[in-house]
Amino acid sequence: MKNNTFGMPLAYVRLIKSFKTGDTVMSNKSANLAIVINNTLESKTPLDLHHYDISSALQTTLEFNELVVIFCNKIQSVIPHSGFEYTNELFELNIKNGIVTRHACTYTLKIEEQELGELKLMRGQKFSQQELKQLETLLCCLIYPLRNATLFRQAVQMAYTDPLTKVNNRAAFNDTINREFNLAKRTGRNLSLIFLDIDHFKQLNDNHGHECGDMALASVASWIKNALRGTDIVFRYGGEEFVIVLGDTDLGGATLIAERVRSEINSHALAYGLKVLDITASLGVSTIVEGDTVSTFIQRADQAMYSAKCNGRNRVAQS
């Protein structure tokens, strides 16, 4: 990495930009832009003083939506715009504000090999070349905060994701269930849980080995996700147990979803070596009732799951 004349390191960022004028979209790739890291205030030009103000504001958060709003508000006086849209496929983000207009400029942001999303600014009149040049300079202030937000989000995902099944882990469940339970109690909305246990999992492990067991766990997690709605959240609770949190869902709706999950698993088979192994699961459902605590709410779903296992497995039971 090179240094500038003040002895500070330089990093290189590539911006891929496109412009929309009416129904015409033009694209080209800009040259590498040098960014000075940790500049002192004394080394800045008057325009850089504006950079300093933006950079200071962007250091206050690691949330993508807040970063984009701060940046767009800060540059409004320099690059007037009527709306913006930020997308980040890595984290499935789509943040919009303002009015969709005839003219727009879009920048795909990337530092080294790290994708940082795409920012689009919109307004009624065409952006001038001078404004675009200035915008590209101002975007340099946004790059490193976005990278920090990306690294933070990735670290959180790793801490709350089960590495084998790629679903949320027990720690994530503990945080989620407390938050959702308190929200449901405060708003009076329904909240349901589904506890799921893979049938005869120990026998599968003993007869075919842990590699086969790991394949079964990963496959079941995928099948569960296939059967859920977009708002439902699945967690690996421990061992061969999974739990699903269903917001704003009553007992009848949760039971229907549990049956859909059971059927999805039952309709698949696991091919391991030269053998085809049938996989089934037992599920228990509970919904918040008067007097419930988080603990009793969880316990009732867990007890319903064991009731399903005791009554023949590959079925759904309610509590």
C-alpha cells in the first residue's frame, strides 16, 4: 500500500457508475480513486473540510440504513437530489427514500474485493459533469464506513449462525424470542413457536456415521426453510432439534405451517453412498396464552414435540 506526502497510507477504490437520462442508460468504469486514510484536518482543502464533516457524521453508526441516510442528507446542499436507493445483495438490503424521477446516477461501490452495495441518486433534472465529479469525490467518505458496517454485519452473522446448517443458532434464538415475546405482549399480537426433532437421528448416526448425520441436519434445515414464509425464522436449537418463530400467527396458522414443514421433510429422502434414507420429523406447536412467560412458552412447544414423538413420530402436536 502506498503513502501520500504526509506519510499516510492510500487505498484504492473502484466505482462503477451509470447514468439514466429519460429511457437511456449510459455506463462506464471510472479510474481508480486514491483515498487518504485518517487525514488530519490541517491537510484538507475547503472541499475536504466538507469531507471531514461528512466523515465525522458517518463514524457514529454501523447500521447501513443510517449511514446512507446521513450521507445523502449531508451531500444534499452540494448535490441536490429528490431521492435515493441503496441495495446490498450480500445482506439482502434495499433502502429507499424520496421520489423516483426521470434522471438518476448509480454507483456500484467496492473496495479491493469487498462488495459494498450500490447507491442511486435521483432527481428531475440531469446531473452535470461537475456534480458527478464532485459526487465521486464525496463517495470516498462513504466507502470505509460501509466497509466497517459490512465487517460488523458479517461478524454478527457468524456469531449468530450455525456453521453446519447455515441457519440461526441457539444464541440468536435466545435474543429473538425475548424480543418477539415482549413485542407480542405489548401489542397484543399472536406469537407461535414450532419445535422440531428429527426422528431416529441417533440411530442414523450410529448406523451410517456422523458425516451422514451432518448431511441429514443440513438437508433438513434446507427443507424447513423451503416450507416457511418469508417472515418466519428458523434456528438450530441444539443437536437434531430446530425451532421456528412465527410472528403474528395464531395456533391454527402455526399448526398448518408445522404440517407443511413435516410434509416437506417427509417428501424427501437422503441419498448417502448407495443407500436412500427416509427422514421424518416430529413437531410441537405452542402459541402465547395469558400468563405465559418466555420459559413456559418455550416449554409448552417442547412438550408438544415430545408428545408427537411418543404418539408415533412424523406428526404435529399442539400445546
